[in-house]
Amino acid sequence: MRQPAALTGTPAAAPPDGHPLRIALLTYKGNPFCGGQGVYVRHLSRELVRLGHRVEVIGSQPYPVLDEGEDLAGLRLTELPSLDLYRQPDPFRTPGRGEYRDWIDALEVATMWTGGFPEPLTFSLRARRHLRARRGEFDVVHDNQTLGYGQLGGLGAPLVTTIHHPVTVDRRLELDAAPHWRRRASLRRWYAFTRMQKRVARRLPSVLTVSGTSRGEIVDQLGVRPDRVHVVHIGADTELFAPDPSVAEVPGRIVTTSSADVPLKGLVHLVEALAKLRTEHPSAHLVVVGRRAEDGPVARAIERYGLEGAVEFVKGISDTELVDLVRSARIACVPSLYEGFSLPAAEAMATGTPLVATTGGAIPEVAGTDGETCLAVPPGDAGALAAALGRLLGDPELRARLGAAGRARVLARFTWAQAAKGTVEHYREAVARASAARPTGTGRGPAPAADTGSGRTAATHVVGSNH
């Protein structure tokens, strides 16, 4: 594969706040179609380049999908491959002998064999090796929630880290939902990497997070000093997620985004609410954007309540299909027990679709006040969910009012352009701190040539060009 080159070329426009920055944006998981980390990287990188900066996204499988366009000449993707042990259709696979390249690969497989999750650690080690070989090519390194030991060493540029929310929250909720001791033991081993993330987080000089709720949990659960944690709200792509009156509403349709059996997402409570709701609204049905589980609490609830024809799962749809699906719904619902932000809530509100959401985690920070921009219910309360959904289905004027107010709230508070501007402020603070700590007489010189003898196996792609 081709060796990576330093970011070159002229940005689309000079940044309004100073010289253009050369940014390395790290993400150990980058798929923008399942999970918030890939969405974050895709949209933030685009808006950073539109501000005039140059961004190289360095990611592992599933690789990030980045936007393209004539105004994105300063955006690149560098693939930093792992062994991809959790790929479909053969997750938890054992690699062939010829796939092993170094000791990091052996560590990755050994951790999987013993029931752990190796990717945050092994990606951080590969990223450190990669960045050290390219020392001087970046002004700032931005890590997207890897929190691996590899990031504690010198990376050749100041480090800024985003923590969307502490994974310790997911660990606690999954342990609470585990049906027996064997499952709890397995979960404790799987989540063993959170001990590393706690240790790393406490030593980070600058942490960004997406909500005030997440900030409090990062301080309380990870032990990060409060003065090092800064809130930069993320947002919706308000050009894509926008109202379109030509898309017909489907009577009774409720849409949600959820992984079937992740307790955090609360889908089982929404299925229970749907069963109650259909006694008064027989046309009510649910479309779930996410993977269907063939077994587990959600599957059993669908069977128990006889909802096989009233719950549909869709996955792998395009952005356009997703937006039209949300537009076609009478109601969007976020039934999560906890969210560090809730992009699905912001995206649904941006389309003008009225929202029913729980008050779990940071969801109220996004969704706003009950009765003004959404209908809010306690997390885990199927009866309250059913009542709110029924109220909206029976009141078209309330749906129109909440939909319009929801979009106005997103436009005012939660856009990716605003997120990029806020993020750059913290990049510049990190660069200034590093410059102040640097011995007098040094400075940012020209970037050295890429080291082609380092044994790296990354591939770099220019995004937004015709290459």
C-alpha cells in the first residue's frame, strides 16, 4: 500500500481565526452508519476543512467514510489496519499465520482469546508508532475516544481528546441487565479496557465532550480534573436533515434508531409501549434503524406481544433514505436509558419531525423542554412512553408545533459548523500551551520527509479530489 504523505495544498479559504492548522484526527472505529463515533469524525472533519484547516483522518476498521467535494481538498483518509477481528460475517475469527505483522497483532489476538476487547489499546499503539514516524507533520492530534496507553507517549504534537461519554456507563447498564453470573463475568472481562481508559483520561491535558451531563460523568467516573474538560456541542447536518413537504407522512409510523439488544438504548421499553399504544391506535407501528437481534429481550418482547408485523428493522440504508424515513414518520422516538448527547434526537428535530424522548443522560440538553420542543418521559417507563406517543398521534396541531420548535432549536444550538468552530478554539489553546512549554529558540519548522523505512502499513487517500 502507498505510504502516507504530509498534507499539502492550499485550503479552500484562510481560517478567520489565524493560520491554518494541520490536524491528525484519530478514530479506532469510523463506520458512520452504526454508532456516533463515525458520524462525529465524518461531519467534524468536513467542517474543519471548510474553515480552512487541513485534516488527515487516521482510522482503523470499519474505516471512516468521509465527505467529498471540490471544497474538501484539504481532507485525507489514512487507513491504519488492525486484524479486523470483529468483522462480518466472521466475528471473533482467528487470523491465519500470514496475517500477523508484529507484536501488536499478537497482543490483539491474545486479548480477544481471553474475552477482552483489544481495539482501543492496539489502535493507540499503532497510532503512536505512525505519528512518531511523521513527527513535525501535524500541529495538533485529536483523538476520538480511543483513550489507549499509546497516547501517553510523545506524539509529536499536542493532544486533544474527545470523550463522548464514559464507557463505564455502558458497562454498568449491561451488568445490571445481565441475566446470570456467567454473563456478568463475561461482561467484566470485555469491559476490562475501561480501567485503561480511566488511567489515560486522568493524564490528558485537554478533554472535549458533547454535553454538560457527559462532562459531569467524566469528572466523577473517570477522575479527570474539571478545569481540563470542556463542552463543545455537536449537531445535525441541517442541510441534509431538513423538512420536505413532498415526503408523505405514513399514518401511525414511529421511527427510532437503536441497536436491538443494547440495554442502554431502551428499545425493549419502546416495544412494550407500542403494545400498549396499539390498543387505542391500531395503525401504530415502529421502524427501527438498526440491526435486528434474532434472540434476546427485544425479540422475546416482539413475540410475546404479537408485534411481528408491527416492528420493522432496517439497516444499511443511505443518508437520503434515512432522512426520508424520518420525514415519513408521524413521530420520532428516543427511548434510551442514557445518552451522552443523542444525535438521533437532533437529526429528527432538524427534519421537523416531532419527538418523544426520555430524560436519560444528556437527552434533555438536546431535546429541550417538555411540551415546548418535545414530549419528555422518564427512562425505562413503557407506560409513560405509550401515553406520550398516543397523545401525539391524536393531536396533529401539537405535532406541527413541536416539529417546528424542534427544528428551530437545532438550528440555533446544534450544527456541525458551530461544533467545528468550538473545537478549533481548543486546538489553538493546546498549541499555545505546547509553544509556551517549548524551550526558547525552537519553533515549528518545515515538516520532515515521511519515513518510508518505518514498516508502516497505512494507506492514504485524498478525499475530495479526482485522484
